[in-house]
Amino acid sequence: MSKETAYYSIQWSYLEITDAWLRFKVIKDSSKKLEDCVKEGFAQATRLPLSKVEEIFANTFFPIEETPLSMLVDFVSKSDVVIANPYHFSVAINRYGQNENMLFRLTAKGTDEYALYMQQVARANRIPVVKNIPFARAAYMEIEIGNNLPENYLDGITAIYKQIQKL
């Protein structure tokens, strides 16, 4: 190993340790919810009083790109199935309603590390993980968390549920 390589590897290790410590410190010290931080930031940016911002946010739903890690375990454990593009995308689906009125809702979604973590949580809770690359990718891109699956997804999801029942 050359001196230059050793020097850079020591610097990289130092950065990794510092990053891990800062993440731990931020998580430990943050007693505020993400929602409260967003509200405070919005109030500062718009120069509105916090009470007015609370009023604005009360009836507004802001879609989340990925499920926050703290809520991921809860959402995935309440799902019926996790559909995965094994390493890149995962979506958790929950069904509800009666026979003719059966609806399917996307309860969680994630990419890369989140996707793998969702699959681990599903397996730990004995929830089936189905590999369906086109469905997982399309659902991740087109459906927001908490929304029902559109009609064009129903054929695909019923096929996935039939596949689960065979297992």
C-alpha cells in the first residue's frame, strides 16, 4: 500500500466516524418531529406566524417520496404483501374492503437500502415478498403513499395475490 493510499484511507475513515457520530447526535438530540421542523421552516420562509402555518398544514397532505424509516416497520408489518424489484424498489400493499369492493392501498415504498430493509421487515413478520420488477417499479414511480392502486394495476395485483395463495 502506498503512502498516498494509506493517507486517503485514514482520511476516509475519519470522515465516516465523524458522519456516524453526527447522525447519532442529531437523532439523539432531535425531540422534534419532522413535521414540526417543516412547519417552522415554512413559517420562517414565508414570514407567517406559526399559528397561521398550523392552520394551513391542518388540512394539507404532503406526499412523502419514501416512507420515513421510523414508520417503515409499522407500515410494512401491517401490509399483506411486499412487491420487490429485489435491490432497487419495494412497495408494500394492503388490501381492504369486501369481496366486490376490494381495494388495494400502497402503504410504504422505498428504494435501495429502504427497499432491502422493507424486505427484511416483511420476512421477519412472515409477510410474503414477491419479485415482480415491472409492477414494483411502476407502482413506486406512479403511486403516492396512502393512495389506492388505480384500475390499471388491478389485474397485476390480483395475479400477485393468486400467486401468494398458491404458496
